[in-house]
Amino acid sequence: VYVANAAAHTVTVIDMLTQQPRGSFAAGQGAVGLDASADGRRLFVADWFGQRLRVYDTAGRAQIAQVPLGRAPAGVAALPDGSAAWVAERDTVLVALVDVATQAVLARIGVGTHPFALLLDAPRQRLYVLNVESDDLSVIDTASRRVIATRPTDRAPYGAALADGGRLLYVTNQHADSVSVFDAQTL
């Protein structure tokens, strides 16, 4: 497990078998959002204050890429193969698609106010974007790279998860002490 320590500018690695920390490594000026490739070989770190996406090889904990982004990058959703990642650029009201090999932004898509958390639904080719100030969920079609739906949530959507075999989408609403539940297929 990887844990972002924004104030300490590090990421801590925890061994789940022993439930003990295995050390920390430097991760820019303020690691916030994290995600790993499906094979666990790459770790993607949104550096909030450094305004960039940092990509690390997990075996050696060495940084292999860094890509400048807009203000306050927060949530990260890595593509399963680790070739790219989506990043919420919170203060620029955009979501960026970043390519690791070229270390370039391939696309930017406008969403609701202050996008924070992201959740990739690879089987449906969708990216769910939680917009904490507009109190809604933007749904991006990852193939066409455009918003296909916007759904209201309660106040300050902050985290999301798919459940029931991907049938249900749960969204936590931080300032409402509630959870919004969506049919993931029909929204």
C-alpha cells in the first residue's frame, strides 16, 4: 500500500503481509493523489504544490517521468497498462490525460468546479470525475475524450467506488455525511 504524506513531501510504503512500513521516499512538493498500474510496477503521484504528475518505478522507487500540469493536481486514475494516467487539475477545472512515454499531456477536458477524485471504469471506457464545488459527477467517455453526462450528487463529492461487480457506483459526499448511489450503466 502506498500512502501520500503531503506535508512531509513523501510517499510511505506499507507491506500488507506484515502490516509494517517498509520506508518512505521523496515525492515532490506535496503528494496528494495516488494510483498504481494494474501490474503494480508504476506508481502515479499527483504533486499538488509542484503542479505535476510524477511517475515512479515501484521496484526501485525511482522517478521515471514527470509532467507539468495546471494548478493543484489532485486525483489520479492510471490506465491499467500504466502507459498513461488521468489527473484532476482542480484549480483549472480540467482533467488531463498524461502519456508516460512522451511525458506530455495528450488531452484536457473541461468538467465541473474543482475536480478532485477520479475513478476509471475501464470496461465501460468511462472516467468518473467528482467535482467538489459544483456538487456533481462528470462522466467522461475515455475513447472520445469528452464529457457524456453530468449528474448531481450531494455536497462535496470526495471519493468513489464501483461495487456489485461494477453495477453500482458509490460517491461519498463529504459535507453532507451521505453517499450517492448510481446505476453505473445508466447513470
